[in-house]
Amino acid sequence: MKIEKEAAVSRKTDETKTNMVASIEFAVRASLREEYVDADFVHPILGRVFAKSEDLGDEEEDAGYIKASLVQFGEGMDHVISTDRLGDGIEGSIAEYWELLFDLETGYWREEIQDEYEASASDLLIIDCMEIRPK
């Protein structure tokens, strides 16, 4: 299995209040094999939160962390992973989300969710924990 590491950075400045720049760097692990298995559609995400202010100069300060999972239900169905396996069999912690958000027979978003949020893709980002430490 090959593992690819990517860094994603998002920056936002609030000049009126703190002149602070925050960024999150995270890594997503994904399989690049040709024959997929059901676990290939659940990706753990671990990241660090950084903050930089005028008080610190150009130095970024470690401000927290994020732990999450990216679940690609739609990609799994496209690669012929059964809805039963996606909903209950990949990982026990995501079964509750599957049952609440998706139609158990078709594997697509429940009708009331589609109507309310106009959801198109079936990817789900589950943020398990995010900690931002006080300054």
C-alpha cells in the first residue's frame, strides 16, 4: 500500500480585533492500490492548529490539534462496496452516522436531508476532537 501525505493550510486574518492568523496543517492517509477494500474509504485525519500574531513576529505558535475522519460513502458505492458493509461493517463508530443520515437500502442521503441541505456528494467529515488552547 502506498501512502500519500498532503498538507492543507487555511488562513484567516481578523485585523479588526487581534491581527491573528490561524492555520491548520493535517495529513490524510489513503490507499493507492488498484483493488479497493471497504476500509479504503475511511481516512483518519490528524492535524495541528497554529496561530501567529503581530506580538509573536513571524513565529507560529502551536495552538491546538484536530482529530477527524473522512468517510467516502459515495466512492465506496462506486467501487461496489455494499450499503450493508458501508453502514455497519467498516468501522463501528461510523454506523450511527450512517443510520441517521443515509437511506439504508439505497445508500444515498435520506430524502429529508437532501431537501433541507441540497447534499450532492456522499462524503462525510466527522470531527472527533478539536482543541484550541487559550493564548
